[in-house]
Amino acid sequence: MRDALSAAAVSTQAEDVHPNTSKQASLHIAPVRIDIENLFLSFAATQVLKGINLSIEPGEFFAFLGPSGSGKSTLLRAIAGFGPTPEGRILLDGEDIGERRPWQRDVGMVFQSYALWPHMSVAKNVAYGLEERHVPRAEIKIRVAAALELVGMGEYAARYPSQLSGGQQQRIALARTLAVEPRVLLLDEPLSNLDAGLRVQMRQEILQLQRRLGITTIFVTHDQEEANSICDRIAVIADGVIQQIGRPAEIYDNPANEFVARFLGTANIIPGRTERSAGGLMFVADGEGLRLPLAEDVREGRGNLVIRPQGIDVVDAPGQHMIDGEVVSGEFLGSATRYSINVKGFTLFVDVKHIRGRSDFRSGDSVMLSIPPEQVMFLAS
Ligand SMILES: Nc1ncnc2c1ncn2[C@@H]1O[C@H](COP(=O)(O)OP(=O)(O)O)[C@@H](O)[C@H]1O
Ligand SMILES: [Mg+2]
């Protein structure tokens, strides 16, 4: 397994140095633009997609991110042409593909379960879609070899799926999808059957593959770290509605609403309102005890204050934007300790970077916190 993985890594590097190898020349994939307009979809009486609008640039690596049951797979399958016919339009390079059967869409999909044929060799599995499309035999041979090389599995053509590890099966599923030279690559939670270490490695491999081919790709996941680490842009989906679209750090730093703020990582969320005072714009938490300065560019009114745990500092000398707190508990995370700290009746998560050998705070300790206005978001309701 290790050998196969490092062999794949080496072949990737070699191709980066020599971008015009014959392997690459034999899969031809032109990046296309995807536009989805006003898509609604129901299963019987249940509406699952509620007006989806989005545009994906040619060659972009795009994520659908959301909790289980939010409609990600349904949306992906609608693009591939599976499931009930939706209302609205799906365009590839401006052309409406909504009326086309799945195999007429030039869209390749990799399923979570891999869906390899157990009784066929690796080569046969990869050739399958090409044979169905009546591609000439000589061309099939070239493309199967090219696709297997691409995923670092050139040596495994004669094996059977049962003789491969999960990660290898995932690569074969990718090779099979890419061999038909789809215009779009759709990946539905492709890493969720792999163990944690392999997941991290495979996501980088998928990214490199996507970059080398330049294929427009949609990656579905419920794991925000996975989407953040490899995707150009993310559409956060909840309950069949797109909550926000943007680059990972953009969404993390400027969530459009409370759902996105929480889904993208731990967030302190405090209800209250803004207030003009002599010192500038302030946030006043419900209950009145907690007041924090705000940046001037926020929309005023009632709403929620959002602060990431790493946006609050524990300080040992008094200064600007100080507030007293009392440690309730701490959770050691390795790189940081995440404390729960009581501040005027609110329990806030505060991350303190862990330095080797440094002793931790204990529950009951009094601490001084600094909450700079630029670390604070105000989401007006
Ligand atoms: N074939 C189906 N028949 C009825 N309801 C379905 C079907 N497929 C999905 N759903 C429902 O649609 C909703 C979205 O499902 P899905 O798109 O699979 O979510 P996700 O991929 O985000 O986990 C869920 O509530 C699910 O129960
Ligand atoms: Mg799903």
C-alpha cells in the first residue's frame, strides 16, 4: 500500500516536470462552465431543493458542503441526470442539458461506495464505460492505460477489486470515471469510506489530479475541513437552500448567518444589539452586562455577535479592549487548549496556543481577556 502511494506521488512529480508526457496527451478534457438556475426538486410531497442558483467557473474545484440530509447528493444527481426531473435549468457552457439522459450529458460521477464490478478486473472496470460508448478497441486500450497511470495504478490492471485496499478501489473508481473524458467530474463524499490518514492523503491526490486535468469538479462533503483544504470555492447548503458561496477563508471569516458560522467551525455566538456611544459603536449583549466595541462597518440593530475561539486572547497585562473572566473548564487539543470562560454570565470558548511545558489554567482561575473589534463579527438579524 505504502509503495503504491509513494509511486503515485513520484509519478505526479514527474508529470509536473514534464507536462507533455504521452499519458497526459491521451485524455482530453476541456474545462466547462456550469450554471444552475432556479432549481427546485421534490420527492413526492417533500421539497428537497428549494431554488438553487449557482455558477461554477471552467476548471474550478467547487464544493457542496452541508449536513447530512441537506440535499447535496440530490443536487449532484440532478446534474448527472439521475433521480426526479427538477424544475429550473442546468447549463454546461450555456447549453441546457436538462432534457438529456445521464449518458448524454458528458458528466462523470464517482460514488461513495465506488460501485466497481467485483467480477471484472481493474482494466475491465475502467474499460466498461468506453465499451458501452462503442469506442474502438485500440483507443480503449490507450485510454485505460492513461487513466490508470493518472491515478498511479498502472501496475494493477490485472487485479480484481477484492484484491485492492479501499484507497486503491477509490482510485480505480476515479480512473473509470475519467477514462470516458467527461466534461465535469462529480464526487459524492468520495473519501468517507477511508480511514483518517488516507483521507487526508487522498484529498491531496484528488486535488493534484483535478489541477493536472483542469476538469471542472464538484466535490460533495459534510466535512468542513475537507472542503476548506482542497476546494477553490464552497457552497454551504442547509435544508435545500444555499446559505453562502465563497472561498473557504472568506466564508469562515465572514459567515452570512449563524448556521454558516457554526458549521464552518467553533464559534461564540451572543445575542444582543448595537449601540452608539461616545466611544464609538458598541455591542450590548442581552442582559446588558457584556459590552464590546465593534468595527464601524457593521449593519446596526439587533443581531448576533460571532467570535472565533482564537479571536480572543488571554493577556497578563491590562490594556485596550479588556474584559475579566473566570475559567470554567479546559479541553486540551494538542496545538491549543480550548477553555470555557465565564464572562459576565456568558460562557465563551477561548483557544490558548499550547507551548510545550507551559502549565494550563485551572477552573476557577481569574483571567483577563482581550477581544479586539476586528476579531468580532456582528450579524444583524
Ligand atoms: N429517493 C428518495 N426518495 C425520497 N426522499 C429522498 C430520496 N433521496 C433523498 N431523499 C430525501 O432528500 C433529502 C436530501 O437527501 P440527500 O440529497 O441525500 O442529502 P445529503 O446528500 O445532503 O445528505 C433527505 O431528506 C432525504 O431523505
Ligand atoms: Mg449525500
